[in-house]
Amino acid sequence: MSVNELSQRNVLILDAVHRLLRRGAVRNLTKMVNKMYPVEVAKALRHLDDPSEKRIVFGLVAGAERRAGVISELDPNSAVAVFTELTRAEQIDILHGLDTDDAADLMGLLPADMATYLLEEMSEEHSGGVADLMGYPAETAGGIMTPQFLAFPEDTDAQTVISYLQEHAADAEMVFYLYVVDAGGVLKGVLSLRDLLTVPPSARLGDIMHAPVIKAGVFMDQEAVARLTARYNLLAVPVVDPDDRLVGIITVDDVIDVIREEATEDMLKMSGTGGEGQYILSVGSLRAYRLRMPWLLVNVAGGIAGAALLTHFSGTLEAMLVLAAFIPVSMALGGSLGLQSSTIVVRGLATGAIEPSDVRRVFLRELRVGALVGLTCGTLVGGVALLWHNPWLGAVVGLSLFSASCVAVITGTLAPVLFQRLRIDPAISSGPLVTTINDLTGLIIYLGMATLMLVRHGAPPAP
Amino acid sequence: MSVNELSQRNVLILDAVHRLLRRGAVRNLTKMVNKMYPVEVAKALRHLDDPSEKRIVFGLVAGAERRAGVISELDPNSAVAVFTELTRAEQIDILHGLDTDDAADLMGLLPADMATYLLEEMSEEHSGGVADLMGYPAETAGGIMTPQFLAFPEDTDAQTVISYLQEHAADAEMVFYLYVVDAGGVLKGVLSLRDLLTVPPSARLGDIMHAPVIKAGVFMDQEAVARLTARYNLLAVPVVDPDDRLVGIITVDDVIDVIREEATEDMLKMSGTGGEGQYILSVGSLRAYRLRMPWLLVNVAGGIAGAALLTHFSGTLEAMLVLAAFIPVSMALGGSLGLQSSTIVVRGLATGAIEPSDVRRVFLRELRVGALVGLTCGTLVGGVALLWHNPWLGAVVGLSLFSASCVAVITGTLAPVLFQRLRIDPAISSGPLVTTINDLTGLIIYLGMATLMLVRHGAPPAP
């Protein structure tokens, strides 16, 4: 199916689910639900507003494995809503069907007593891994890894591994690499499936493995794991505990989700939206308001500071009311230019395109850009002010736009760098903060310059 | 190596390369360069300012395969700079060593006559694939696919495929799936390596394959391919021509690059930076200025419009100068709130979290958020204006902030949706455009309301 066919299919599915539900056509609905991809069932569930309808449709999904597939594709709110309504036996079946990392994620969302109860009821084979994973913070390597990996001692031969794979391959979610460990479980080397197929059957893993291995510590931030994966084109990253023992792997499909989530979060943070990226749709208006209001209060505070500033300079304005006309442009240009600089730096730091050693180079580049922009806009708007009113106003507007541009790129470049050194997410600083600082700086420069040039150094000539 | 060790290693490498270059210690440098990962050599090359130093270091990389690895990790500017300095024989060797998709990308960057010459000189085995790929636009499925895939007729048995893999696995870059095609090359089904290992050797592919296959058309936008891959957790997407014949695959490592690039581009576009994401660092100040200036001109135009507006309302300002004090806040709040809404919609549309069927729901949610924000900020800043000056001013400020908030979320939500319908990238609309529109709307509402309430309906009481 191509994308057009797929998106058409989505619309058709949603319509059909609604129609069959209304008609109570359970048999047809069951047939349909069990022919859909799990991700499609999840999408249909998310679109049903009525919780009891969600339950009915989910109840028609046949078999623990399919149900587990649907649950792992649902947004957290819907997953909990659907899961908590099931019988304990059904819940246990689904938990056994989920990948260990997805099971741990789901458990983390449930009420604590329910999670404890379920963990006790699960088979030991599964509960150990889930309990281990639940011990790691959500956005770390430990929090996103799965303990399902293949590791063998150094003196295993290639044929033994191939036979093992033919017997057990179905157990391992995605086998890309085979890891080589010593007797204590310490990670020693890595092999691809391809390596395995192209050596003589008697070859010893210790002799054909690659070392040193690129790996992540359990507490490494998930964004750093994603950078590592992208940078070295890996399909899976091994995760080791502080004693270098292999405890899990992170596969590329989970890395893709991390990359998308982190980019979404950064974008939303930059616009002052709080950054709960993955919940863009499911969050209600009250929660959205609570997440966004704090950042808008930065604007409000800036606005009140601006009001105080303008009151302070009211003598200047009174002497020459036409100055008020250029308040908007002296505010807006600095805000936008600073946002450009800080977006470049924030994104560069996040992707690794800008490293500490690059900061000086980027700073100087931005300063040159700021000067060029200031020159262009200062000449342009200063020219308008000159033609519109008089040369004095033109000079004030032009010079203050130039200075404000230079200040804006400096703030925009340095704020994210500073925040990163302070171990605060630089994306936070980018949007409302940098914009408000530069709005106000623009205003101060403009009014200050006007006061100096027009009021103190001689009364302004009449227009 | 953990991330800390890796980033430390990077700094050490850069220092060592500089030091060895200055000392002319060619033997040590050669040894070092050939022990580094290709991506590390690429990074070191990017950091060398002097083109002749770049050439020296690249010249020390031994063997066409390693050289090809380094070239494929370089940014486009450096890749062309290094490549064009090589002898024709060296160039051909590298082109033969590159994956077909990377070779086509590199050829696309070279001067046309050089590319034509090289294409003629390359072995037929390689040049055909490269020429085919060069025919597709860069940011489509065809432009990022590789023609190196494994496809077999429906009546092949599993054992034949396994034997084939053991002989030829080294040729295929990343084998995740085996595709099943009919006699005309039309894609019929797909199998994972795991499927192959867990069926009897005599099983016929046609009987064990999965169908229908999720696939991309050659002209599908790369962002849509990335969404497809992420949504269905695929490791590779097959690409078909308009007659449904399998012509290539896109592997997950390339999809990761697309996801990162597209997110970077969207962020930069939203801030009005032009959107040449991957060149964040290597672009010079003049080019950066040319990319960013057009969007800042939107601000300048908005600022001049603001100046005209304020001149138009100068009677009102003259009658009550204190109104000027609240110009900044009435501009800034709408701009920021609108940016939040449009960021949510732009990102939601890009990731597929918001689909056409969701627009109404998101719009209503945003409208509620706008009303709540307007109520909060209107009360707050209106209260300040009331205490500071008088109730009239408080009412004007409060009411106009409320109205401006409602208008801002409407513009912010609808602009990206409208742009998408017009097939213009919605990220473009988000930043400078929505912000400027909402800045101006805020100003018009504020001044208009002040004129109506204070000037026409009675003179303002003295503060």
C-alpha cells in the first residue's frame, strides 16, 4: 500500500468502526478489527470519544499477542483507560505478550497497588525483567532498553550460534547483533548476523568479534543514545551497568521514537509549550493552559516591565510623540533575530552539529550576521523615518535597530550555551525568554538613544 | 566506549591531528587517521580551516573503502572540496566503494561535466544504478533509496535463499527483509530473516510471505517515507515504480537521517532561518544573512505597518499618552500565544499526530486555551493598569488582551492548516508570519478599543 492508499484506508477504517459500532454489528466489527494493523486499531481507539466504546472495540481484539500489540501503540492515557477495565487474567496475558520494555512502561503508568499486584501475579520468567526495567528513570538508556538480547561466551563457535538462532530466533524481537561476553557477563565484543554467515562454521566468536564496542551506560540520557545511534549508523546499542556488564539493548525502532519525541519536545519547549511532545493531541484544554501559561507569564512580565520603561521615558515621548510610531519595529526585530540565533544553537547542540569546540566560530558568524542585518534594517527603517518625519528620527531609528540587532544575536547565541553549562535544557531558554529579553533590550536602546540624541542634545526640529 | 569517553576522544583526536599536522609527522598521522572511525575522520576534516590541510589528511586515509566511508560522512561542502582535488583514478575507486545512493548524492553535488565524465568512466555494474538514482529529485523516496536489495521469485524455497545469503551476504549493505517478486519484477510480498530461519528448508516463499506490503512510490516525499517507517516500525521500506515494480529500498539508518534533517529544517523554518538544516555550521555569514534576511523583512514590514498604525492613532495617544505604556504587552502576548498554537499544529501535521480529521478538535481546544489565557492575562495586566492609572485604562488593556488572545490562537491554528491545503510547507507560516500578523492584530485591537472607549465615549479622567 502506498501512503495515499494508507491514509485513505485510515479514513475508511474510522468511518467503518463508527458505523458498525452504531449498528451493533459485532461480528463484522470483530472481523474487521482483527484484519487491521495494531497501530490502526490503536488509532481507531484514540478517535472514539466514549470510554465504553473504546472498551467494546478493544474487547473484540482476539488473542493476547494482538492485544499486546495494540496496547503498545496506544497513547498513555488511552492505554491505561483500556487496560484497567480488563479482568486480571486478561491483564496478565497482555503483560506476558508485551516486550519487556513496553510492559515496564505500561506498569509505570498504572496505580502503584495495581502494578505491585500484577508484578506478583506475572510468571517469574517475565516479572524479573519488568521489575528491573521499572527501576530506571524513564528517559535514560535503562528506561528504554529491552533485556532481550543474544550474548555468547568468547569461545563459542559460529555453527553453535547459527543452530541456536534457528531454534530460538522467534524469541528475540529484532536480532541485529550478537554480543560476546566473558564469564562475568562483561561486554567484550560484537558481531553482526552478516559476520556470522560469512565465516567458517568453526570460527571462534572471540577471534571474529569487533572491539571496542560502542555502548551506553544504563543512566545515559536517551537523547545521547539517539545521537550515538545516528552518528555511528547502529541498529542496536548495547547497554551496560556500572561494572560494564551487558544488561540490555536499545533497538533502532525505539531510537526512532526517541528522536521524534525529542525533536517534538524541543520545538514545543522553544515555543513555550511545556514540551510534553507525545501528548499534543490527547491533552485537554485545562492541562494545555497550565503547561503554557507559565511561559506566557514571561511575556506578561516583560510587557509590564515595558510599561514601566515607557512610563519612565514618558518625558521623551511627550516631547516628540512620533517616537511612539517606531516602538513596534524596535521591539520586534531584535526578538525575531535573537530567536533565529538561539534556534540554530539549540538545535545544533541537540543534534551534536555544534560541539563546545564550535561555539566560538558560531558566535562570530552570528555576530557578523547581526551586524549585516542591523545595517540593512537600520538603513531601511531609518530611511523611512527620515522621509516620513526628519533626519533626527531617522538617525535614532537606524542606529538603535543596528545596536539592537547586534545585542539580539549575542543574547540568542549565548543564552542556550550558558543554560547548557548550567545543565538546564537549552530549548527552554530559546523561545519566550530570549524573545522577551531582546524585546526589552530593543526598547531600552531605542528610548535611551532617543532621549540622549533628541532631548538632551537639543530639541527635535519640528516635522 | 561510553559517550563521555567518546566526546573526550573527539577532543583528543582534533588536538592530535592539529599537532601532528604542524609537526609534519606524516607517519604518526597516517597511523592515527587509519585507526579512527570514518565519521571521526570526517569531523576532523571539517574542523581544518585550510583546504590544503584537508587534502593532506584525506590523502593519508588508506584504501578506497575507507575513503568512501569518510566521504559519505562529510558535509556536502567539504566532500566536494576534498573529492575534486583527487586524481580521476582515485575518484573512480571511491565512487565504486560508495553505496549507490551515496554515490548518486555525491555526483549530484559535482559540476555537471565532471559528473558526466565520471559516470562514463565507472564500471557498468555501478554506473547504471547511480545514473538511475540521479534521475530522482533529492528529497523523494527515489532520491534516498538504494538499489541494493534481495528479491526472489515466489516459488523459490527457503534453503535456496539461505545458501544464497551465505555466499553473497557481504554484498548487501543491510539485509533485513527479503522481497518476493513476480516474473515482471512486481512486488508481491515480504519476509524477515527471522521468518526464513523458522520455516522448514523446503518452504516456498510464496506460501510464507506477508502481503500486502507497506511500500513507497519513487516520488513519495522523504518525510512521508519517514512517517511510514516510524509508524509501522519498519527496518526498510521497499520502493516501487508507477507499475509497482520493486526498484529499491530505503533502510532505517537513512530514515533516521531524514527524520533528524526534517525536524531541524522545520525548526529553522519556524524561526525564519531558511531551513537548510544540515548546513547549520558550514554556512558562511553572507549565505546565512541571505537566508534569514527575507524573513526578518516580514518583521520590518510589520514594524513599518505598526508605525503607520500608530501615526493613524496619534490623536488617541496624544489625548492619553499613558496608552503608549501598554503597547509592548498588547503586541507581545498575541505573538507568543499564536506561535504556541502554530508550533503544535505544524509539528502535529509533520509527525502525523494531527490528521485532517483532528483539525476541528485541535481548533476548539486551542480556542478554549486562548480564552483562558486571555482571561488570566487580561485580568492581570488590566489590574496593573487599573491600579497604576485608572479603571478606564484597566478595562481597555484587559479587554484588548482577551480579544487579542482569542484572535492569536485562531490565526496560529488556521494558518498552518491553510498553508498545507495550499501545498506550502506549514513550517514556513509558523514563525515570522504568524507572529507578525498577531503582533499587528494585537496593536489594532488595543488602539481601536482605546479610541472607541476613551476618546469617542467620553474624555479619559485624569490619572
